[in-house]
Amino acid sequence: MKPGSSPNNFALIQEEAGIHVGISASLALAGRHAAQVLQEQFNDWRDRGRYRVWGHYKRSYFTIAIGGGNTIKSQYHAWLNYHHNSIDWLRFVRFYFLEETTGEPGWESAEQSLIMNFIVPLAEKLRKQRGTKVLAGSLELSADSDLDDIIDAMITTLVHPINLAPAKQALDNGKSRRAIQLAKQESLRYQQDIQSKLGVSMAFHCIVSGIGKDGAIGALAPHMPELADRESGTLLLKRGGGALRVALNRGVLINAERISLIVSGSLKLKALGRFEMEESADFEQTVMETPLRLLRESPDVAEKVYIFADEQSLHFDETIFEFSERGQIVQNKAETRAGDEENGVHILLMHGFMGLFSFANLLIRLPSSWTVSALHRGSRAKFMDSDEIFPHYARALRKAILSNWRKGRAVPIAGHSIAGVISDHLLLSVLTDYDADIPAYEKLKAEDRQLIDALRASGIIHLATWSPCDGPNTGENVRSLVSHVRHDTALDYSGFERIYKLDENGKLGPAHPSDLAESASTLTGLDRFLKRRISRPFINGMTVGLRKILEQRPVQQRMLNADMPYVLRLVGGRLLKTASLYGLAKEINAGLHSPVEYQRRHLKALDILLAYDIPFLSIIHQDDFLVSAGRHAEEHEYLVAQRLKREGVNSEEALEIPARLMILQRAQDELPLDPLNPHLLVMSTNREGNKMARQITAAMTEFVNENVARAIDKKNLRPLPSITRWQRKKNLPRAKNQVA
């Protein structure tokens, strides 16, 4: 389906995993879009498909197995409002149910929901349009039938129920054994009835369901042993309070010709992300943890899955880190996706200039056992001098690290783009001043030792991080781009051949110091402007204008359904609506206003990594226009050379404390004209972004697991089941104190 095919520019994007995803601005629109796609499937079956299938019943009737819950009601409303005449429900459609129960707290019967929210109002609509006598005649009722008779006949015609009334009566009378016997009989009857009509595979034309926050689908919840049953059939499940439930199993779900998932409510993004991402763990284990994953059993199954989600359902929790700074209480917010493992890894993400949505992929794709927090910047920095901004950010990060570490949690940190400057200032915070020598670990203050211990146990990850030497290098790339446009020369984003040179003491220093110094003058105009009183109201006015544009429903819908990786479509619009252009301008000015000094600090931060044995991983794209891949490679060479001397080994693979570099390669032969995408990495606005995100999250996972396993071995952290599973999968020896 292409944009423009509906009044709201609805689009379905088929993701790399095979699933089809449509994002809507509201649940009502999501239901309407799901109904529209079902109409197209029905039309294809009615006009062509039914003549090619096995069995008289599947040629005669379009079969839908439907679940319960509020999200499905949006589908009913859309069927009533837009498709009550375009689909001949009475003649062609037959409904079945994913599950039914004898009665559980808070339970709403899927059958009763279908009847009350669709069949009853459909009967009323059809009677008004056709008249009572005509409608009664089509149902083979007598001419004196009333609306109640019509409704009863429509229910009998359309619905194939799971009848647990006898089992419920037995339970109410205290006869639990008899109830179980009756429920088993009904489960078998329901299975045999479906198989007699649809065949042994029990393949429905369409399954319509919602999902749970934990990835539950139908009656299948995490860690149920019944998840292992792939042969199509029904299940009899015992529930709390003695309740019994009959449900369709995994085999029925994966054999359906289409699975339509309507997603709303709150905090569903974790389950959806776990569904879409590639996991390093055993597939069946991931199904046990997130049942929705069973629809990824094969590419053929995944391609049958259609997700219709509203934008509101795809929000994260917001958590708060609170600390004291200069006598004032400061609250630093974070978008957080909770992990499955109690007191497991809690990774802290620091975003770059592009904002929080640069980490949308990581928030949902990093291991589900981890807690993942993308830290907000906060608003205080807007009112600070340029020299104070990044040390302020580093203090907030430091407090977040220590609050987790003191609870015994591993706390890796990962920063993108300008967040590398925050990482530098975090390391520099153990010094009395920026010119001080790096003290021995034993001479650090107690809190500084705790910080270093936390970083040693988990590591630091840089994702295309920026340093001032990248400014002149970007200038070289700009000249290459201009030459390409004007003179058709070959594109080259490699910038300078060398970024650094070694001094007589073997220390790194800029290879182009004069260019670095000159780059300070390029933003003097911005600095002067930001110091004027008019700057803030002027830029804030631009922010208000941007938000007004983004509040328009057609603009939101286009953003939600652009042909780009779906993670960016999910959250891009929402987070852009909270962007502060004034804060962005202040950050840019703070990062670039003193390039010579900030570059010196950056190189000192590298030496702090070495001095305190802090694991380090750097990831960058080979064609990064804004950040030099060559600089990252030269820094890597320096770190590895120094670590080899420090540990007395001969190869990088033999190092106990890793210093790693990952340079991502482009898929195509030629450089893209768009220079921005490679720098954005995990939020890349082209299809290569999904592949890169998987490479990045896999590398981050491996790096952190290695570090945490080493810390557990040294008894600096408690054993974690996720680390044991990872070691088992990698065939690595486990520490003596690890869990079995």
C-alpha cells in the first residue's frame, strides 16, 4: 500500500525482517487501516483466491480467528463505519476465537465483545438499510421476526463459539474434576470442528489480535511450556482461582494466511522491538521470553504479519535521576526501557546533536535482559556559559552511573556524536583540574574510585563520537563535495590523510594544529549572537513554529509512514516536537567554541582510559562525513599500542582489557551524495540503517558481556543468568561463582 491510498496518507512499510508495519496517529486510525487491509485481503479471496484453496468450507467462507481486548474494538468500529456494505458479512464471513475462559478476574470475553461491539450494531445498520423483512428473509426467518430474532440468527450464522458454560457451572458447584473433564471435551470438540472445516493445519484466512506489554499473544504468555507445541491444535490451560481456558496454540498462529496485530495502550515498544530485532540468544529461548517472537519462526511466517500501531502506544517509561549540584536539587530525566533481569546491566545512552531519537534503535534492540536509559540533557545548560555546559552534563552522567553502581549493577555508557565530549569530561572529572597529572588509582578520592570501578566493570562505547580535530577534517570533505557537484570529481569523505602525529614522547598531537586553531573563528558569529538578548526569543520563536508544523495531523502521518526504518518513524515525530533549537545552538557553540583546548582534553581522556584500565569500544562508519573514521582508527592504534606495552602481550587479541574499533562498511559500491546518513548510524534514514543497527547492537552486547563476565570473575559484580547463558552459547568457561 502506498502513501495516498487513504485520506490519511496511510502506508505499510515492509521491514527487513519481513513484517509489515503501519503507524497511525491514533488507535481509531490504526483500526481503520487494519480494516482497509483486511478488505483488500477479502476482495482477493472473494474474486480469485478461494477458487485455488483446499476444501469446500474455505472456498465458501472467509474465516477470521479473533482475540479480545480494547484494541480490537477499533477494528469493529472501522468495520461498521467503512465496511458494513463492502463486505458481505452474512454470506461470506465466519468468526472463531483465539481463546475463551470459564471466568477470570478482569476478563472480557472475545465472543461477547464481538457480539456487542460488532454484530449487534451491524444488525441495526443492516435493518435500517434493507428493512426488517428483507433482512429476516436473508436469514431464513419468518416475516414477523423482530430485531432480537435477527441478532440471534446473525450470531448463530457468523459465530463459532468456544462453549465453556457447562465447565463453568461445574466449577461453580465445586466439581473441579468434572469441570476439567468438560473443558477437555470442549477443547477437543473445538479443535475437531475447525479441522473438519479448515484442514489439519487449522489455517485461518486471518487472525486478528492485540499484544501484551510482555509480548503475549492470544493465550500465550512468557515462559509457558505450551509455547513449544508447534502442531496445530487447541490448549486447555489452568488459570488462577481454578479458572480454565481453552485457546488456539502456536501452530494455529503461524499457519494463518495473515496475522493482523493491532497495537495500542502504553509501553508496547519493548515487545515490538524484541519482535523485530535479531537476537543473539537461541530462538526458542527468545520465544519463551517474548511469545510474539514465534511469528519470526521463518521469513515466510514473518511476511504474513501486519502490525497496525498507534503512535501513543510506542512510548517509553520516563525515569528520573536526582542529584545535588551546588546546593540545588537537579533532576535528570531519561527515556527508559526496563530490562527483564533484576539488577542486571543498566546501560546509559548519551545522544548527540540529533536528540534522543538517535537512540531509538538501541532503546528497543539491546538485550531484553538489560535496562536501557537514554538520558535527557535537561534545561539548565541553556542558561550556562559555554565552558560550563559539558562538565554539567558529565556530572549528571556521573551521578547516574554511581547511583546504579552502588546498587551492584553494571553500568556501561554509550555516547553518540557530540556526546563524546561528555564522555571526555566524565573521565576528566577525576582530576583536580584539566592540567593536573593523572593520579594513581590508590590516590583517588573514594567517589572517584567508585566511578573508575564502575567504568572498569562495564566499559565505555563511542558511536561516531566527535572531537575538535573533526572540524577541519569536515572542511576537507565539504571541499570534496563541492568539487563533485561543480566539476564531477569523485566523492571522497576520508578528509585528511592523517589526523594525528606522535611527538618525541610517543604522545598523540594534532597533525594540523593551525587548521584546528583557525576553526575557532568559524563560529564566533554564533557565539556573539547567543550572547545578545534577542537570541533566545528569536530562536524560541523558530521552535514554536516548528512545533506548530509538526502538530498538523497530515504532517504527523507522513512522518509516521515515511519509507525509512520503522524505529525512526515510531518516535521521530514525537521527540522532534519537544526539540529546543535554542538548546541545540547552545550545545553547538559549547562544543566548538574552544577547539584547541577541547582537543587537548580529549587526548588526555584517552590517557585516562589507559591509566585506569577502562575497556573501550569505538564504532564508526567508513564514510562518516562529520566525524573522521581515520581519526578513530589512529586513536585505536594508539590505545592498542599503549595497552600492549602495559600488559606485556604481543597481539590485540591477547589483551585482557579490550580497546576495540569497529568500522562499518557501506553496502553500495559508490558513495551516497547524502553525507549525513553514515554519521547517524543507528537512526540512519535509509534502509541500510536497520542492518547497521544490528551490527552495532551485536558489537555492543558482546563488548559489555565480556566486561561484565570479567568483573563477575573478579567478584566485583554479582553473577547474572544472562551472562551465564551468553557464556554457554559462546562455549566460554564460566567463573566459579557464576550461576548454573
